[in-house]
Amino acid sequence: MPDLWMGPNLFRFELIVIDRVVTPGEPGNYVLGLKDESGEFIPKVIGRSDTDLRRELMSKLVTAKYPYFKFSVANPKLAFETECAQFHNFGRLLEDKTHPVRPVGPELRCFLCGL
């Protein structure tokens, strides 16, 4: 399976865990998903926050149906590029088939498709 660029750590998608491992006020990426029969993480939802990843993850707790998450801290440009790479590599597995939206500010385009 392609890389998510988030390292090996996998966390339970629960308020107490988010509260412990994600620092408030930092931008970054997240992936929500599940494990298959062999224990491999299967990404289902990708996203990012350009301002506060912790708040974004907490907002997903109400509607998310996946028990695990991964995350990485990154500036908005790198977070957008990571989200684009994840979208293009895992698109067939993801719930949302919509290309990631560019961050506000400097004109950025997806380095893989130009959007």
C-alpha cells in the first residue's frame, strides 16, 4: 500500500486520545480509517486544518464512523501537498472523491494534477 507520510503511529479515534496526542493550535493533516483482517490500516477519510488540527479532529468525532486515526503536523503549504498526495494515492479507498481545496493565501496548485 502507498505511504501516508505520517509515520507508524496509529491512534484510537477518541476524545481522550486526541486530547493527549494532538497539540492545540497547530496546522496539519489527519487520516481516519479502520484496520483490515490482517491489521493493516485502511484510510477512509483524509483532511487537514490550516490553523488547528486538534479542533478539526474533535469536530469529526460526532459524525466519524472510523475507530482509528493518524496525523502529522505541517504548515498549510505542506499540509495541502500531503493531502493532495494522499488523495491521488488512496482515492479509490476514500469516502470523499472530491479533490482537496487549496488553502487561503498564496496561490497553490496540486503538484500532481494542477488543481
